[in-house]
Amino acid sequence: MDTIISILKGLIGISVLVAIAWIASNNRKKINWSLVAKGIAFQIVIAILVLKVGFVERFFDWISRGFVKLISFTQYGSEFLFSSFLTNQIEPGLLNFAFNILPTIIFFSAISSILYYFGILQKVVYVFAWIMKRLMNLSGAESLSAAGNIFLGQTESPLLVRPYLDNMTKSELMCLMTGGMATIAGGVLAAYMQYLGGDDPVERVLFAKHLLTASVMSAPAAVVAAKLLIPETESFDRSMTVTNDKIGSNLLEAISNGTTDGLKLAVNVGAMLLVFTALIYLGNYILGDIIGNLTGLNSLITEHTNYDGLSFQFILGYTFAPIAWLMGIDADDIVLVGQLLGEKTILNEFYAYATLGSMKSSGLIMHEKSIIMATYILCGFANFASIGIQIGGIGALAPTKKGMLSKLGLYALLGGTLACLFTASIVGMFY
């Protein structure tokens, strides 16, 4: 009975999300409902295979353990670089975000560059792209970009389809941007795994599996969301060829370039978290210490909710709680999950994952299913800052498309958010 109720809740959530996309669509009559149905069915099949079919679940566990083992080698580099000259040990004060999370991003970026240099990553992307092209009748560029986003970030994936960019239709560009919003890069995926799994190797493998599954499921989910919002109305190129661009002229240069890119990303992440955290505390001071105290709202909020007073988290939690409830999140956790969705959208997913890790370790979220669904909800770059990142990144590759990219920015943000909610709703049905 519980399983039936869970599935019904998930179906209701998916229906509501599709309805939201239909309302926001720029051409409802041109929506390809066959593509939408196939895309959702594809996600459901992936979820069932990973969560319910033994040999597939074991395969993903094996991949996850290998991923965790690969990332563990970062520790040796950190120990060498940050250990004390006197004691040869990492000082307790340095065992923090800067020397546990950020080095992971740098190392994985270098690994990705190696795989790209040898053409391994392109071949894996091509296989995924071929499946999606055949199943959902997409253009070659859409298929490649959607599959590329499983492994690459929102500024790296467009490099796979650089030759197609100037001739891509409005709907194809929307698919490219939504895919970037709905997925995350491999480097930060490794960091989120550490946030959620902590020092427990079993927990790390568990969350690595769910993060990898979320990345795979988000590819068709992004296509569904994009085609609901901006349906295809033009003829498009069906050819599918992966660009042969190299990250470097030789292996050492590829490693160097990957390391440099990873360093830039790590510094950017650290800087954003520093600034956003400071701004949240500033905002909470204004809301709670000034407005909340003067109006008496603090005492009302403290008396009737689990929050200490008027705050940014309180506003986001109750604003997005209805969406969490519609997706099948337990009523005990809908406000907290709503807060996480708000933090991800307005700030970024890194800040939200840090909050989720804190909620998990402190036991604030009462149900394990809520933690797992939140992991999928947050697994994407769909935030306001990403609009600027995509316009700048993709626009640099295709300057003639900058105007269209600007017009599609908010649509892509909505599409990326809906895609992540699709994956969470579907996983919630079977978890």
C-alpha cells in the first residue's frame, strides 16, 4: 500500500510539473507529447533499473565505489601540500572545506581532461547521445549536448557541439541551455559526495550512486522540460558528429589545462560560498534583528515554527514547501526541503548542498527518503548566476546567438529546475 501511495504521489507531482511547463510554454500547440512521454518513461526506466534491479544496482554500486576510490587519491596530494613542516601532519585547523573539498574539484578536472584528451569521454558521450537521438527523435546537436552534460559542466559541454552552434534553432539552443542548468560537472559532483557522505565510506558510495544516477536521469529530463517550454517549429540538422577538439597538444598539456581549469573553478566556488554566506548573515541580521524584533514577528515565528525568527531560510522554506509537498516529500520535511530548493535557485547548489549536509548530520530532516529526494532536487546548476555564465560561455563560441541566449535565460532556468524536480519525483516513486 505504501508503494502504491508513493507512486501516486510521484505521478501527481510529475503531472503538476508538466502542467507548469505547459502554462509557461511559448507554443502549446506545437508541443511534441510523444517526445515528452518517451522522455519521462526513459527516466522511469533508469530509476527502476538503478533502484530495483539487482545487477544494475550492483553495477552502479561498483561504479560508485570506483569513483569514491579515485577521488580518495586527492588526499595524498592534500597531505603533501598542506601538512605541517614540523609534524608532517595536517594541522587540525586546516582540516576544513578549503583542504578537503576544493582539492577534489581540481583533481577531478585533471582526470576529466585526461579522458577527453584520449577521446574516451567523447565515445561515452556518443553512446548516450545515440540512444537519446533514436529514442526521442532529437537533432544530433541536442543529443550530443544533452549527453555531454552528464559528464561535463554547462560551459564545457557546448564545446562538443561547437560546429553546430551558429545554425542551431531556438528550440535546440533552449535544449542546450536547459541541459546545462539541469546537470552538474563531474568535479563538483565529487565534492557533493563528500558533503553528504562525510567520513563514512559506505555513505560516500551511497550518495555517489544517487548523484551519478541523477546526472544520467537529468539528461532526458532536461530535454522534456526544454521541449515543453520551447517546442521545435523549424527544420534541424540530424547529423551527429563529436568535435575532435583537443584540450592540449599532448598529454602533459592536457593535464596542465585541466588542473588550471579546476583551480579556477575551485577558487570561484570558494569565493562564491564566502560571499553568499556573508550576504545571508547580513540579510538575516536585517530581517531578524531589525525587522523581526521591531514588528514582533520573531516571537510569532519561534512559537509556531521550527525557525528561531524571521530569516532568509524561513521565507524560502515556506515559499517552496508546497512544491516539495506536491512531489511527495513527507509533511515533516517539506519546509526544510523547500528551503533547500530556494537556496539552490536564488544562490547556488553548492550552498544548498552544504546546508543539506548540515541538516543531515544534525538530524533536522526526519526521513531518509527526503534526504535522497533533496539530493536529486539540488543536482543541477539551475540558479540565476548560471544565466550569466551561459550567456557569456556559449555566447563566446557563437557571438551571433547572444541575443537569443539572453531571451532564453529565464526559460532555461525554469526548465533546469523542472528537470531536477522531475528526477526527484520519479526516484521518490520507487525509493
